[in-house]
Amino acid sequence: MALRIVASRPDPAIVRLPWSTPLEEWPPDVVVPLARGLSRHVVRIVRLGQRIYAVKETQEPIAFREYQTLRDLQRLGLPAVVPQAVVTGRVDADGAELPAALMTEHLRFSLPYRSLFEHGLTADHLPAIIDALVVLLVRLHLADFYWGDVSLSNVLFRRDAGGFAAYLVDAETGELRPSLSAQLRAYDLDVAGENVYAEIMDLQASGALPKDFPLEAVVERLHSRYQALWDELTAETHFPADEMWQIEQRIERLNDLGFDVEELDIVTDYDGDTVLLRPRVVELGHHQRTLRALTGIEAEDAQARRMLNDIAAYTASRDLGGLPREVVAQRWLKEIYEPIVAMIPETATGKLEPAEIFHEILVHRWLLSERAGHSIKLLDAARDYIASILPERPDEALTTPTD
């Protein structure tokens, strides 16, 4: 049987991997000791030159289906791991068939939820984890994606200004549909509640959570936060025709949540006395896109919002309100952000993303200023944070070799 590789981003080095060996027996010179979540399949993290991939053994039809689903999600701009290749036609040294393999790009600075708790998360952080899962589920449902197996184990988390952003990592049971019914959304939400309840019980059993932790409260939060966010993003609004300002107010509320409104459906009644407002297309990333346009910085949405707020504070403190926002943002980039990023030692570049380090420095400055009773300069706070706090943080990204 001939080895066959179908890849969306051809990497010739893929051919050199030991495909004739079962994945669980791959040697340590190929496999990277990187945290990975629970899976019903054999999964390994591998490094090829400067690139890191996740490889999962599965059945050939399932591998191709998941590969295509992830490509569709990528095309729609939804938060999911990026598919790299499907490998079939594998046989071992004796000619016995081996499972097909799905390769995806490793999401840098991402961790499974269990590893986050191993890195120091406590019960106080669990609401932020649940909120990130809710945002992911709502975004997928808005795109008419039926998940089928919603769980913390099928998600990777990246830090986002003290909170988290969630990415779909297992789309094996998922399906993009022409439209997603309320019944399927409800089913996904019920499955999420059952799976998350069991996963939180496991955390509790491992000692990561207190024995008296209220498990039911987690499921209640999952359901209530989902319904609140879904309603805010999709609910119809009726108001008198002389209160058109409510359109702008609704858009501002969605922007505050980090969503852009791409399309509105506005309908007046026969007499023109009442207006019906229905958001038709909403997409997360309002602050991301704004920051990228102003500075070119790529960040998660909450990180971007924090930096935009700092740009606003920079504008006010230097009395630059008369200049175009783009000009001020470039000055902030050169005078504030880039010098701070340049201060991060090379040995610490695998601990956190620069955008998250910047957020933590802002928090650290506030703490130092409160302790001192007066405002501390940001660069001084950065030096103190990099010297005293950052070295104690565990590495959350695998740095690839430069040779």
C-alpha cells in the first residue's frame, strides 16, 4: 500500500516522519514533551524543523472529514486549530495496516484545561474558563456549526488579559449546517453541561479544586452565560420610530462585548411608528481588528481592548487628542509597547505572549502605585515585573530551535 499525504500547506519534512511505526511508539527525537489534552485517540506532539504539529491516529474517513471541517472553520475565521495534512496508506514493517493520521498545527501559547490548573490556576479562575468555552460555543452556533461533543477536553485555551480565549481542537463530531435549529443548540448545551460537570469532578478528585466546590454552580453558569450572550447577539428589539438612537446603543453594547455588527435587519411597521431591529451577522474581534489596523499588533480580543485603553490613556496624558488616532497609536507603539517587549529576556519568551506580558505589567503598575501611594512609571513597573514576577512564571510555549 502506497503512503498518501493530503496537505493544505505542503511541508516536505512530513514525509520523513516514521509513519511505518504506530504513533504511540514514535521515538523521543520526534515527539515533543508538550502538554496535550485527554483524547480517545492516540495523539502526539511532534516537531519538524521550526514547526510543531499535533498528530492523531484515527480512521481514514473520519480523518478526512475532520480535516475538511477544520478547513471550513478556518475559512470562516472561527477559532479552531489549523489542519495541516491527512496521512493514509500506513503499514508497519510486517505489512500490517496502521490507522490514518490527522495533522494539525500546534497552537502556540495554548494549553489544555488540566495543564492550566497544573500551571497554578485555582477555583477562582474557573468562571473565566467557562466563559471562554461559552463564547466559543456561541460563535460556532452563530456560524451554524453543530459541535456534538462540547467539552473542556476538546478545547485549547490561550491567556487573554487575565481571562482566556478558547479554540476548538477536536471537530470529529462537528458539522457545518445550512442552518442550526434551536433543538441542536440546546442539545450541544446539554452535552456541554454533562461533560463539563464530569471534568470538574475529575479536577476535584485530583485535588485541583476544593472538595466542597459547588459543581452545580459551574453548570448553571454555563447555561446562564450562554443564554445571556446568545440573546444579546441575536434578540430582536422593538422600539418607537422616534427612538432611532437605540440602534446605535445596541451596536455599542455589542462592541463592548467585543463583537462587530456586520449586518442589521431594520424593519418598520405599516404605519412607520414601530421599528424592529435584528442583528443578522455579528463577529467577535472588534478590538482585535481595531488594534491591528492602528498598530499591526496581533492579540486576543481582551488583550487588544486593554492596549486600546492604554493608548487612550497615553493620548490623554500627553494631550495628543488633537492628532489623528492612527498617529497617536504609532507613537504609543514606538515609545511604550516596543521598548517594553524589547526588555523581555530571550530566556522568558516562552512564558507568555508579549500582549499578555504587557497586560500583566499594567496590572503590576497598578499594584505598585497603590503600594507606593503615587503613580509609578510604566517602564519602571515593567523592569520590576520582568525582574521579579516573570522569572517565576512557568513556560507555556515550546520554543523551537533556531538551527
